[in-house]
Amino acid sequence: MQRYELDAWLGDDHGLNDDQFDELLRIADEIEEQYPDEDDRDDREAAFTAAYRLMVEAPEDLVAELAAERTAARIAEHKALVGLRQVAVTRIGNGDATEAGFAQQAGIDRMTVRKWTQDQKDRALLDRALFELVRSHGMPIEDQNKLSEAVGIRNTSGQAAVLLAALDTHSVDFLSEEARALVARAEKRARQIV
């Protein structure tokens, strides 16, 4: 960066003495080396702004402000991803979108969308299998109560572990043929999950 460019960027009321100005000019050159490409413009600007602010503000205040901005950005990203996940599960589940099409539209990886929709399918399968075991009469009431708590767990691997534990200790002979087939599918998927 040339001296006149720094002068133009800072404006007249920059609050730097000559030594600080020279130091910021040196730092600007380092930043330009670190972020040389045109695509790095935003990174270069953020680094340069932080370097300048570090010279004219209390470091603790600057760090606190930047940390708060980062936290707010992470929260906003998380909320947006949760919303996108719900839209993906609903639209793909209804047949209104494909995984690839939704991923492209949302600007996220297709495998992420696949995981979202597969988790939903897995939870539904495990819920149905757990429900079949709970409503059966061949299992002690205490065990039925434990399984009831697992129905609807949002953690798929937790559901899978509960189902496998129940199947290790209880027979499914008392279930109807259709229910046994469902539980067998759920058991196979649960073993893949855990």
C-alpha cells in the first residue's frame, strides 16, 4: 500500500502520530502479502481495519466487540441451518424438491441434505419399532416405560441404542408378523447407526 492510499483510507481525522502511521503502513504491506488475491478483498479489509482499530482503541474493547460479532454470526448461521434443515425435510419428504436440487438452491452440500432427510427417516423407523415393542403385552411394564421414553428422542443414535438394548433382552416372538418385520428392519438400521 502506498502512503497516499493509506492517507486516503484513513481520512483527515485518523488520530495516528507519524510513527503509528508508518507502523500501520508496514502492517498494511504484510496484510496485502497475506491476502494478495482480488477474492481476498473482504479479508484484507477486515484485517486492516482491525490493525488500525488496535492502534486507536483499547485492545480489550476491540476483542470483546469482535468476539460478540463472531458469536452473533455463529448464532445466525445455526438458526439459518436449522430452518434450511426443516424446509429440506418437509419439501423433500413431500416430493416437492430433490436432494440435489434443494442443496444447490440452498448453497449447501448435497450429502448434508441427505443426512438430514435420512435422519428423519431413521427416527421414524426407530420410533415405529419402539412403539411396537411398547404396545406389546409380552414385555414387563417397567421395560415398556423405558421404551416409551425413547420414542421421540431426537438423537437417532440414542434411539438406536435403546432399541438394540431392548432387543438383546427381550424376544419379539409375541409380535405380529408385520411388526416383527418392522422391528427387524429397524434393528438392521440401528446396528448401522451405532
